[in-house]
Amino acid sequence: GLIFYDTKVTVMNRVLNATVQRTADHAAPEITLDPLEIVGGEIRSSENSYFCQAARQLACVPSSQLCVKLASGGDPTYAFNIRFTGEEVHGTSGSFRHFLWQVCKELQSSSLSLLLLCPSSAVNKNKGKYILTPSPITYGEEQLFHFFGQLLGIAIRADVPLPLDLLPSFWKTLVGEPLDPDLDLQEADILTYNYVKKFENINDETELEALCAEIASQHLATESPDCPNKPCCKFTYLTMTGEEVELCPRGRHIPVGWENKDVYAAAIRSLRMRELQTPECMTAVRAGLGSIIPLQLLTTLTPLEMELRTCGLPYINLEFLKAHTMYQVGLMETDQHIEFFWSALEMFTQEELCKFIKFACNQERIPFTCPCKDGGPDTAHVPPYPMKIAPPDGAAGK
């Protein structure tokens, strides 16, 4: 917290360039994707997704071949090249950025099951925010989480912000920061947070009985074995994926009473904390990330800084865009039509700006910062985007 973010990024960029493993005399790995598998944006099987197509092909490529220098200048180096079946694409930047945009869409959809919409989203809190799906994973799913981690590292080296909307708890766990049992539970699952608080704040047995009656009306409680007409809760709860689990051995047979209500509340909170940390999934993600960038770098970054470095900001900073736009073949920023162009963009909403960036640059977000703006020793690091503006092709008037 004592080091400026820009300073951290400068150090990070130098380390990334010092840990390059694929040299210029090695050809970039190439993968082939079939767009027909996702015609109309509808993925009939997760195996057909760009994410899974790429994961299968890159599983055979040593991770050292994906560790390239930080993308810079007009001809950047990327971790791998992409060829689309039946399409002839000139250049690699556009197809690579389109691939990253597409896999982020897939990850945050029902076509893949690696990410889960956080429960709070159902009641309009943190709407559209995701977490790692908290459930036991197969070997195949572990490989996909590993590839997900690799993509985070690949995007950092490419300096292409990923349009991922993940809860802060994901970034905290990724950089090794402990979760806050109050704040992070509230962010992820406000309904469970309120449920736990009700049990923690009960003052007497009458209130507990009333609460159990309220829960019984929502079909979450059963009758007490001692008093058949008296509703009670058992030591069970629903996971984030909707499966009822026992909070302790034989939990289905243990009623919640005045003596153990705090144990019950703590057990639910503990269940959710384990689900948010998802140790098995996060271990695979960190292993994938660590195969592309040194994990020691994460010790200097706060969770928010790691998110900024990986995903940028979910809105477009026009001043940053303007400062990193290249003008070609005699065009200047002071030309009248260029000034009209920027004036028009200033009238766009953020949603319209994101669509424009996707149209112009094949990505939805632009970086949060760039060392080249300071004119220091890393001045050469100019992102291979956001934009190049050139005059129209052909003779004037045609």
C-alpha cells in the first residue's frame, strides 16, 4: 500500500520482459478455431466453445512457448496465433483480441460451468458479477481452470484487458489476501448474510421460535421432533449451486435450538467462505497463471490492482484513448474532421463507447494506465492499440 500503482506496473512490466522464454527464432504456436461451431452465438455444447477448442490445442504446447515479451509497438508479439477455419485474416492482433473477447463471453454465460453468477445478483446487488463455481471438480475441469489461469497471464503479457466481471473475493483469493467473513459474504450472497445475521441477533427463545416459524413458511424448516407442531431448523443449508448439505455430521437430525443457534450461524458462514475460496479451483487457476507470469509479482499487488492490471476499467477513458491513438499518412489530431470525430465520441454514452471500441479495436476495454505516458525508460511500451486512424483507401472522391 506504500507503493504507487504506476510504479508497481513499471516493475511488473520489466519483470515480464525479463522472464521471456520464447525467443524470436521460435515460431509462435498456432491454433485453429472453427467459427461454425458457434454460429449465431449459440453454443450447443461446451466442447464447441472457443475456450474449449483452444484449451484442447494448447494443452500440447509447453507453457514456456506462451511466455512472450510485453506487447508493444505496431507489430506486437502474442502468446499464440489464431486461424479461423474458412477465413483469411491479415495480421494477428484483431483475431487474437476477438478470441479473448469471445472466451470472456463464453465464461460468463451458461455454455461453460467454470463461473457462477453470484447469488446476490438475484436481488440486484452486484448484478452480473461472477465467482468460481464452488463444487468438486473433475480432472477435465481442473485442466480448464488451469487454462483459465493461463489466459489471465496471457492477457497481462498482451496488455489486452479482459471484459470479466468477477467479485472482489476472487481477486483477494488470487493474490492470497484473506476474505472478510462479513463484507465478502454480504457482497456474494446478501440473502445468506441476512439469514445468518437474524440468528446471530436473536435475544430470546421466543424470537428464535418466531424466526423458525417464518423460515418454515418458506419451506426451509421442519417440525421439531420434541413438539410436532413447533417448527425448527436442522443443521443443513443450500450450497451456492443449490444442493442441500449437512453442516456437521448427522446434521439432518440435529435441530437448531437456543443453545446451538450461534454454532448454526457460524457453520453457514463457514460454508459460504469455503465456497468463495474454492481451494481446488483456485489452486488450478493459480497454477495456470504461474506458468505464464511469476506469481511473486502478486505479492506487491492489492486485489483491486490485480483486477485493474488484468481487466482494466469497465468504462472507456476518452482522454487515455485519445493519447494512445496513432494517426497515419499525414493525418493530424488538429485536422477538422479528426476534431469532429472526437467531439462525436464525447457525446456517446459508456455503452455506446464500449460498442465503438469493440468495432474499432476488437475489444471492449482499454488499459487503465501505460508507462509510456511518463516518457521514462519504458517509453517504448506503447500498446498495439487502441486505434490507428488512416485516410480512406483509393483516390480522393471515390
